[in-house]
Amino acid sequence: MTSPRPAPSAHAQSQQKTRLLACGASALLFVLACATPAMTVFNANKRDEEQMWGLALLLMGWLGVFTMQFGWFANPLMCVAFVMLLVGADRKALWVGGAACVLGLTSLTWYINPIPADESGGDRYLELLYPSIGFIFWLGSLLVIPLTAHHLSQPEAESKAQTSSSPEPEA
């Protein structure tokens, strides 16, 4: 005896709950990223190690475009993916969220290209020593959306594959 399948509305409610939980987890990780040290840098001007907090990087990160640092721009992409996931555009959320993750990882090019410590030029640079816990939280917040979108888009792909591969009735 087979058990009855849940009503489609129950499945839709389950998917919406998953979407809300993923967005909540992503938002929580983002807040944690802002509230913790995100990067540990060496200030060549002061000859000292410094912690850069997530909130400071969030507020000033857009200036990275002038030093060929584009990782900050993963934040607006994450917001777009966040909205796409909430409205049910799973495949779009997967692609936009995936692009946000890749763009976020470009922050690590800071290892290769130190950024100026101030506007005076010269030898005053901030060299990345290592990412801190805030950076890990931030990457986690970026990853939650495309992973959830991928998970939610899988049952749809499987059902489409089953209907297209079902044998046609013979005449």
C-alpha cells in the first residue's frame, strides 16, 4: 500500500519555508560578517598588523574599484539573488548567486595587489596577511543562496526529465 502524496500546496509551502530559512541564514551570516574582523592586514606605513572589521569593509569596499578590487560588488549581486530566491526564480538565483560567490572570491587578489593605506601614494600600503572569521561568514552568506536555489531547482529538473523520458503510448 502506497502512502498518499502530499498536496502540491504542501510542497509549495515547504519550498517557501526553505526559501525563508535560507534568506534568514544568509542575512544572519552577513550581520555576523559585519560584526567581526574580516581581514588581517599589514600596514606598511605603520609597520603594524591591523584587523579590518566587516562593517568598515562594507562601507568603504566600493572604493576598491579604483585599485582593481571588485569583491565588494558581490554584495549587490547577493541582494539580487536574495530577491530572486524569495520570488521563486530558482535558476536565476542560482546563476546570480554563483556569480556573487565568484566575485566575492576575487577579494583574495588582495594577496597579490596591496591596496593604498591612504591617498598620499608612495609606499603606504595595506598588505593582506590572511582573511579572518568575518570573511568566512561573508562567503557563507554568499553561498547559502545559490546552494538553496540549486537544491530547490533539482526536483523540478527531475520531474521534467521523467516526463520527457516516459515512453509514448503505441498506436
